[in-house]
Amino acid sequence: MSEALPATVTTNASSRKRKREQESTADDRARTRKASFQDETYKKDMYLVFVKNALKEKSQGAPTEFDQLVARFSKVGTKNQSSPELRLWISALKHVVSSLERVHAPLVNVLIQFPWTTMENTFAKSYIDLMSMLISARPEYLGSILAQIALGFTARYVNDINAGKTRETFSEASLVYERQHTLLQRLLSLIPTLSTTLEPLIIRNFPHKRQEKPEQIAYIKNVLKLSEYCLELRDRILGLVIDRAIQIDVEIQVELEELDEGLLESATIPRVDASDESSEEEDPSDNLSINSDDDDYQKEEKTSLKNVAEMLAKLDAILKLLFEHLNPTGTLSRHPRGRSSSSDSESGLSTPTRSKLKSTQPTEDGSLETLQAARRSQFLTLLTIFDRTILRTFKSRYTQFLLFWYSSLDPEYTDLFLGLLVSRALFEQDQPAVTRSAAASYIASLVSRALFVNHDSARRTMGLLCEYLDGQLGYADDLLAQAQQNGELGAEGLKMSVSHFSVFYAVAQAVFLVFCFRWRDFEITADDEEELAARAGKKWITELDVVQRVVVSPLNPLKHCSQNVVKQFARIAQKTGFVYCYGILESNKRAEWAASVYSNSTASTPIKFPSSGATTPATPRAQTGRTASFLQSPARLFVVADSALESDINTFFPFDPYKLPGSSSFIEDIYREWSMVALDEDDSDEDDENDDGVVVGDAGEEEEE
């Protein structure tokens, strides 16, 4: 027992020693923390004293310390300071924001331009707090802060702040942009009306259409994100982005028109490598005859082709951003309305029941109705932009597909879009003729190409177009009668320019094109009980009666409309037993030949249409009223050609196939290709001598049969 006692005593002593050491260590840590805190507080106090003194002396005309303070936030001064040190300066400045005067503007300006987005998170939060306090105390600096934020949305801003850095120290663009948005959201919460100051700054910093794709995409992404939380600018920003897209779109079409025809097809594919010559299949001996001028010409053409390819890729990326912005998440099934298209049913298709749209689940703060109201508001904004800009831009090729896609999301949107187009084209006579003609072209393309425009809508629209044509035939009859009454008829009759009837020809072309794509929808079927009872033995709906009269009228739309559309219409109209057009087409050819022989004759040689024979409709219709007198009157109306106007009418098909690969996924499921509705190939041989072997697949293109 006496031997075990010392061991116990030793163990207790060791335990007490360890306890004293732990307590000593804890005390040391506490003292260290206290000293560190005191040191931090001391530093803050020292920085604050320096800042206050610098501002005071600057106000009294002694700028030395103030200039030193400004230099701390200059580009050179920042490199020599650590982030914690800079954070102490920011902390000190928070306490003197209310003391800043006009004389201290150089300090405020350098703070606003400071590259804070590249700093660590703690500093970034302090900087956001400082800017928030600054505009609360000195709102006159709001414009400068917003200007820097708008600049911070550009790719060149990120490039500038990364200039001279190694790849390891590069600032991520996504982080830079995210911090700019965080600051702007904070300022917006403090000053809800700042959108009026921000809008012109957003416009000013918008990249020019010629700037590179990364610059365009970076800025557009940021302003579209801005529109999600700054609702006052939502519509304006959407309009700005669409305006930029349509500028690029039009520029592409202008460039394409100037390209050599052999390069045109390649130029429509964004991924083409303009410098790749492997696709040229030329005889090597041909190179022997190419002189230096030819080499220069080819280089210039290939440079132009490369520029077009780059612009197409840029437009593709912009439109993809817009589609994704308008459709951020989820899908919504589109419920078919009315009867599906007969054309699609026979082709194994049906009216699409899928459309990309936001989730249909109720929102946290409301219901499904709230979401649908927001979507409808967005569509109305798009419709306004379309009416203001896109409809009146004649050479756009792809931008209008935003409306095409959005209209597929809801039957109401389809009706609103078609209603606007019909109103502009047919009923608003105060609209410029070019706008009305463009609207008619949009009607033709939309009804022909959109899978979501069903059987009933196609019939209603065709009925309105035909009603307009009937009215125009009566109007022409009135003109002729009035001229005859006033003694204004010449020896050959009344001559008028095609421009006087430009809308008539645009609507007639629309009818021809729609018939080519949707003729199955215009046949009387067993479902048309009233039509069957009223028109026993007839094949076509009543609305189409006027089309056959239009074809044989002296206004001669088969001459002045797109010959690609006319040839296809003539082919399909004959095969379906609707109307025979080839006699008139032959008469037109003879008239053109005669005009070329007699150069002193008018541009349009009068054409006499026999009352019977090859040029009459395959299925004769009754001609009554003013239209009948117009066709049978001995005094005739002759339309004089206008090549410039006809070129515009004939070449504008706004919804021709969508060939931008990046964004095409939004269109392909709701788009009717020609192959879906084309007649059987077996029947094509017998038409060769009538249509010269040309079949129109796309309205604006020809393909060899």
C-alpha cells in the first residue's frame, strides 16, 4: 500500500498540470483574439481618422492626403494593397458618405469605376453596401453608378479587367455579371424609379450590329436577365433585342442579294466554312483561264460569304436566347381546337398538341390564371413589336418566327395574330400599300406553314381573302364604268399601273399559296352538312368560287404574281380539278414575247381572254352582278407592269423554311414542310410540257422535278 501511494500522487499531479496548461492556452487564445479585435478596431479607427481628415483638408484646399486616398483605389494603387486592407478603406468610407461634397467627386468617381467585381465575396458585399449608402445620401451620383453597371454588362468590360492577368487569376465573366445584377437589384429596391435613368444607358451600351457574336450574346443575356426583375423595362428591352436581331437579319439578306448565285445556297448555312474550297467541283484546266482579276473577285466573294456565315451564326444565337427567354422552363400541351387539318390527316400528321411553355403549376403567390395572364401580356407585347417593326421590315427572314412560335402556344394567340394580319391587309385602307401587301404575305405563309392553324381557321381566313378579291373585281368594274362614262377610255381600253392593284395581287398570291398547301381543307366532305345540302355535286367550298373568276379576269394575277407560286398553283389546281390555268400562262408568254419584239410597245401587252376554251375554269361557275359585267364588257382594263413592285411582291415569303440550326428546335415540331402535303410524284410526268419541269417546294425557291 505504501508503494502504490506515490504513483497515485504522481497521476493527480500530472492531471492538474495538464489542466493548468489547457487553461493557459485558452487564456492565451482569448488574449490573442482580444488583441486582434483591438488591433482591428484600432486600424478601423486609424483609417476613419485618415479619411475624415483627408476630406476635411480637401474642402479647405489642401488635397495631399485626399489625393493619397484617391490613389488607393486607382488601378496602380490596388495592386499594392491586400483585399483586407482595401476593405478597411471601404469600411471607413461608409461612415463619411453623408460628408461627401462636390469637391470630393474625384474620390466618388474612382470608387464607382473600381473593379470590385473581381474581389473576394466579403469585399464585394461591403462595396454593395457602400454604393447603396452613397445613392441614399447623394442621389446625384445615381446616373454614374448606373452607367458603370450598364458598362459592366458588356464583354469588353470583362476583357478590360482581365487584361494583363494570367489565366489562373482571370475573373469569371459569369461572376462579374452576377455581381453587377446583385448591385442593381439592391439599388432598384432603394429607388424603384431608377428605370427612367437606366433605360438610355442600356440603349447606349448596346453593341453595334457589326460587333462580334460573344459581345452581342453577353450583353443580350444580361439585359434579358435585367428585364426579369426590372418590370418597367421588360417590354422596352424585349423590343431593343428584337430590333437588333432584325437589323442583323436584314443585313444578311442584303449581303445575300449581292453574292454570286453559286455561293448563295452555301451562305444560308451558318456553319459553312467560307475558306473551304473542297466543295468546288471544277475542272482543273479551268484554272488556267482565271486571271488575277478573277482571283480577286473570288476572294472578295468568299470574304462576303464568310461575313454572311458569321452574321447568320450571330442571328441564330440571338434568336435562341430570345426563344429561351420567352420559354424559360417546362412545356405546356396545346389543346387542339376545332377540326384538325385534312392536309395533315392525310399525311399522317395531326394538329400539334405540344408547345414549349412555362410550367402549368400555380405560382407560389397566385394561381395558374396569374401565370397565363402574364404570358398573354407578353404575347401582346410581342404582337405590338411585330406590328411596329417586323411587319414593316420587308427583308427580314427569321426574326418573325418569334411570333410564329409564340402563336402556337395557345389558340387565342393564333387568332390574335391572324386577326392583326387580316385587319392590316384587308380592312385598313389607310395603311401604306406595302404594309398591306406584307401583311397578306404573312397570312399566306402562316396559314400554309403553321401546323397549329387548323382546318376551321384555314377556311375562315381563305374566306376573308376571297371576299376581298371579289370586292376588288367589283372595284375594277366601277373604275372601268366610270372611265367609260367620262370618255377617258383609250383605243385599247383603260390602262393602269400594277401598283394601283398591288394589294389585290398580294392577296391573290396569298390565295394561290394557301391553296397549294391546304387544298384538302377546302374540299367539301361528309362533315360539311350544310355545304353538301346547298352544293350538291360540287367539290369545293363556296368561298372559292371567286378564285376561278379572279384567274380569268383582265387583272391577270397569273402574270403579276410570283411565277414559282403560279406554276405550282396551276399544277395543283389542274390535278385537283379546281381550275385550268395553262392556257392563260401560254397567253402571257406570247404577250411577253411580243413586247420584247416591239420595244416601242407598252410593258404589258393587252391579253384577250376567250369566253370559252382552254383558259376557262375546269369547273365553270356562275358569274353574276358586277363581276360578270366586268368580265364581259367590251371596254377592257389593262394593267401595266411595274418590275420593282412585282419583285417585292413576288419574293417575300416570311415563313419559308427555318435554316438556323441552333434555334430550329423551337420551330421544327410546329412547321409544315412541303413534303408533308406535296402531290404524289407518280402524277408529275404528265405536267412536263406545261410547267417546264419546275416544281416549287419552298415558295421562294425552285427545285428541279
